Amino acid sequence: MDRIENFITRMPKVELHVHMEGSVRLETLLKLAKRYKVALPADTPEGLRKWYEFKDFNRFIEIYITVASCLRDGEDIELIAREFLAGQAAQNIRYSEVTYTAYTQYAFNHLEFSEQWEAIKRARAWGEQELGVRMGIIMDIPRLIPPEEGERIAEWAIQVHGDGLVALGLGGPEEGNPAGKYQKAFDRVRQAGVPCVLHAGETDGPQSIWEALQVAGSKRIGHGVRAIEDPALVAYLREKQIPLEVCPTSNVCLKVYPSYEQHSLPRLLEAGLYVTLSSDDPPMFDTTLTNEYLVGYHTWGWNLETIQKLVLNGVDATLLPEAEKQQMHAGFVSEFKHLLE
């Protein structure tokens, strides 16, 4: 391991774009599926990894729904949340803003939102006390559900804002499912002071990003990698310094780009856009946040300055109170210097 690889492994980090259900360990999925008699295409972690070899976004959704179908009660939610936090702690990820799709468990498994939220709160408290890691929740609306169900999720978000929830999000297939479909939900939460952070510009182009900004005032853009296709959008994002949550391995696995070498990330940085780095659904894409930084180093030749800048971009783009962000930023800078001595 060379000096930069060692630094990446040991440096403090934050993560802004990672899905709790998409972070379920393969061994845990097998255990839960056996408990609930959910049929899986394989009965070993190695077999599941082959199933996870994505052909397209629809395969990804199929896998995601199968995972969600194995989460039947609060204990299951607490288990996956604790394991997620343990995985973050192992990478020295001090704080994460984690997307959680409460509606899936509510609709498929009849798991009341209140039970889900109490489980997440227990896991959050455990992570902070036992591991020294924290997370805020971005509860998202799946783009395939009716608008009135989006309003239900908005009401849930308002109920728990300030009690662990940091934003309302929007996920799922972009094409044919515009953000405007959920205008009432976004209006409702924004009136209540809840920020919005939407996925956009992943499987659909720049118009999806424009809509996320116009319909919901999205504070960050989940993915946003296809912004590069619209010079006017690039200019707007640069001027406003709206953070992009870029997940390179996810984009390559889901065929947004055919390879790392053809990914838009270097061009986004060259254009002066505000880039942060995340892992999206780590076990599904056989990656980690640490690995995403290693990809940047090995594929695009990132130096220590670029790596530190991206980490600090993540800190500054969190939805934490300003004083906490400043404290974390200063603490990370100090730790960087210590690691490089």
C-alpha cells in the first residue's frame, strides 16, 4: 500500500449518497430470506454476487425490491441499520446522510412507519454511543408510486424532521416519472422547513436535474452526472455551487457509463462543479466509499489535494447545522495534517 492508498484508507470521511436497504450484507440477506421463506436465486454470498451483476436499471430495482421484501419488522430494520453503521465505522466514515425508503416496507410488508422509525432511532443511538458514528436519514419517495402516497411520505417526514430526519428525497426510475408528479409533497415539506434532496441526472438527462431544482429546490443532486450534457446547466450548477453526489462505480455497474475512463466525473471537476463522492448501494456494486476514492486515485490520478478537497466538499454539503459543519471541517483538516506527518 503506497502513501496515498494508506491516507485514503485511514482518513476521516462523510458520505451523502448511500441507501440503507442497498447496504444490506449478503450474509444478512440470506439469513432473513431463509427466516421469511423468500426465494432467492442463490443460497451463498458468492451466488448472490453473480445475481448482482446488473444488466440494467430494471434489474437493480428487481433486486432492491427483493431485499426490501425480507425486512418484516422493527428488529430487521434495526439489524440492517446497526450493520450499516458498523460498516461505516470500519471505514472511518464519521457521519452519513442515508436514504431510507420507508414506504416500501409499509406497502409490501405492512410495517407501520412508527415501528420503522423507532428501530432506526435505536440503531442511531447505538452507533453514536458504541461506535462514535452518526447518521441522518433522507426518507425518499419512490417515483413509481401515486402522487397521494408521496404526500403520505411527506407527512411522515414532517413528523420526524429534527428527530433524525434531515431531508425528503426522490428515487427510482427517472424516465417517465418526473419530479413534478410529487409537487404537492415537495411543497408541503418545504413549507414545514424540511429540505429536499432528489436523485436526478442518472438514468435520465439534464432536464431531470432542472426539474429537481425547479420543482423541489433540491439542496443537492443525487448523482447529477449527466449535467455535463447541458452547458447551460453546467454554468448554473457552477454559479450556484449546488453539490452533486457522484457514485462512479454505481454508474458503471448500471451502464450510465461503459467504464470509469468514460465517466463524466473528471469533466465535472474540470468545469468547476461542486462534487462529492459516495458509494450508493455498496454490496450491490461490490464497492465501498473507501474504494471510490481509490478508484479516483488509480483511474484519474487524483493527488492528495484533490482527495482532501472532495472529503471536505462532503462535510460542507451535509445538512448539519452550520456550527457543526465548521467544527467537523476544522477537525478533518487537523486529522489530515496528522496523517501526513
